[in-house]
Amino acid sequence: MSAQDTKELLTAGTWTIDQSHSEVGFTVRHLGIAKVRGRFQTFAGTLSIGEDQLASSVSATVDLTSIDTNNKQRDGHLQSADFFGVDENPTMTFESTQVTEHSLTGNLSINGVTKPVVLNLEFHGVTTDPYGATRSGFSAAGEILRSEFGISFNAPAGLDGMLVSDKVTIELEVEAVPAE
């Protein structure tokens, strides 16, 4: 059965994000020549699926101290006041305002600043794992400008004149299970 065939099987109710089978990641350009990828190790979220699936909502929280770019020194700098300022703002949150078949719109809060964002949404379907648990899968992606969230640290360098690009690509892979 393809994902297209299983869309009607996403049942109404509360679903929680399975952190061990999901990823909250990002990509940013470094020196204008390479992409640096990162992810957050700790996050949680709830999907409230309505009888009319377009009446659904999503709420998520990300622990910014759990950032992992595969470089401890860079991770420490990203947690500093130059970027996330985790001493004052240890989490990033997302609250949806609209769900359509192909997009997820909501308010993203980073560094004490809340801005609307639109993520492209893809539903992959519903299945049962080998242990009998029902699982649903989604991907979402979009772009933000970090400067809009008060994250403006930079240094003149590289091909585009900036050490780190302002544009950040957000990439989510989510597996959710019905809440108990």
C-alpha cells in the first residue's frame, strides 16, 4: 500500500513525536562555499489530528542546548549569546496556525522572538511496526532568516562576504505515535 493509499488511516486524536525515530535538523552556508548541517538531540511535540485533518495542529519544543553540528567548539559558540543565548532562551518553540495538505504554517520562537514561518509538508502515511504500534510519518522543510530572530553574529569572510549565511534551511523528519 502506498502512502497515498494510507492517508485516510491517520486517525483523529493526539499523536506524539517519537524522538528516537525523528530528526530536527538545519543547514546553513559557511563562507559561501559549503553547507554545515546540524541537528538537535532533544525535542518533543504533539500533533492534534482533527476529524477534518485540515483542522489539525502541531506544537513542538526544541532544547537548544542539545545542538550537535559534529563540532563541540562550534556547538558551544552556537549556544552563546552570539547565536541562541541559551542562558536566557534555552528552547525554541513552534505552534501551528494552519495546516494544509502540503504546508504547515505557524509561529516559530527563537531567542525571545516569534515570527510566522511556512514549512512545506509531506505526509508519508501510516503503518504498524513489528511490535504492533501504529506510526505515522511526515517531512517538513522551509527557510528562515536568522537575523529576523535577533541572531546577527557574523564576520566578513568567504565568497559571499559572510562567515555564516543569514538563510537557514530547517529540515524535519517526524515519526509520530498515538498518545497513550
